[in-house]
Amino acid sequence: MTSEQRPTSARTVFFVSDGTGITAETFGHSVLTQFEMRFRQIRLPFIDTVDKARAAARKINEAAIADGQRPIIFSTLVQAELSSVIRQCSGLHMDLFQSFVAPLEEELGMKSTHTIGRSHNIVDSEEYRNRIEAINFSLAHDDGQSHKNLADADVILVGVSRSGKTPTSLYLAMQYGIKAANYPLIPDDFERGKLPSALYAYKPKIFGLTITPERLTEIRNERRAGSKYASMENCRYEVNEAEKMMKREGIRWLSSTTKSIEEISTTILQEIKPNRREY
């Protein structure tokens, strides 16, 4: 699509669900990123009665009139009655369950439970408890705060300050139940030429993150503008020393500069290969 063909106004997108709407939104985002245009995104969660479905339908129809074009609707409504209400809206309707559940029923030779908000039951599951435990572990072991129970860590992330260790640790914990500790590599470590001493016993679990000095100085200046900590000279020094240390110690590592947290986490999962994803 050329710039002349590209719409100037944002297209409205609705994520409609009987639960939180996170599944619809995650799938929708993956699809929408394939198109170079702006989207105005609205989540309509907990649509679990006909009255709520009708209210949601009114909002969608109002957006269609205001925009002068059909909204896009990503839906994970389980009940046919609710889905039917939304399908009558003026919009392009993308029903994730209709698209995937029916073919799976045929393939598996069984009917789905068609349970509304099935994911809510996760609060009673072992998987959910594992994720909460992993989040608590990652928070307790953020930025080298604690050396306790490092033997329980699935992965230990190292890298210079602001290279993406904390958000990656929390993402791994929240999405996969991975216990991730993280340690900053600081000038004291570079002067000694060694990793923090507490980490050597768990070296097989270590994974490194690096970043370009240019991107690092941008990030640090947002936090401490004009400081030595954020200067290009200091950022270049820390990145170079950190990468040399990781190479010398034989640590697996990647650059977070152009990668999303999802991409970073997927690479880490491929490397550490945890056996934690059963349904």
C-alpha cells in the first residue's frame, strides 16, 4: 500500500470477550502489526450476558457511524447466543473460537466444553500457582537484590543496567512460570574481570543480554539525563566490557536492541528448554 492509498484516520478495532479479552487482544495485535496503519483499539471484556452483548453491539455500531467505516472485531465469545448478537453489528467479525474450535472438535472427535471464561479456573491450577511463585521469585531476585535460593532459578540474566533484564524476567515469570533472577554487570565487575562471585556455582543457568551503546544512552538519558551514567562514553565502555566478559566466560547472549521482550524470551526458552508447558 502506498502512502497515497493509506487511510489518514485510525481504524477502530474492538476486542470482545466473555473473559478478560487478553486472548483476543494478543491475537489481534499479532495480526494488526502486519499492516502499516494506525488502529484505535478498544477492549470490551466480561461480555457474559445478552444485555452486555447488546450494549457492546451498540458501542460497535456507534463507532461505525462515527468513523464512516466498519470497525474490526476480534471475538472470543464462547456462547453462540452472545456471538450472534455481536455478529449482527456493522463490522468485520473475526471469531477466534468459530475459526479454531470447530475444526479441533472434528479432528479430536469430541465436543469442546464451551465453558465461558474457562481460563478463570486457572486460579486453582498448579500452573497458576507456579506463575505466582515465579513472579515472587523474579521480584525478590531483581537487580541482584538477593543471592538466596539461586539454585531454584531456571535462568539468571546478566547484562549492563537498562539492557532489558527486569522486563524479560517478569515476562518469563508471568507468561511461563519461569523463575528468572537478574544481575547487573557493573564497573566493579569489569575491573575485577569476573562475574559476581555468587553466580559461578550456577553458570550453566546464566544468559546474557547486551545492547548497542547508542540505544543504551537513549534509555539512560530518559532516566538520568546528562549524567555520566547515561553518557555515550560510559555506555560504550560498559557494553564493550560486558560483551568481552560474556565471551570470555562462555555465556550465551543476545542483543536486545531491536528485539521485543517476546523475541528475547523465546530465544531464552529455546536455550534453557524448560519442561513447563502442559495443558
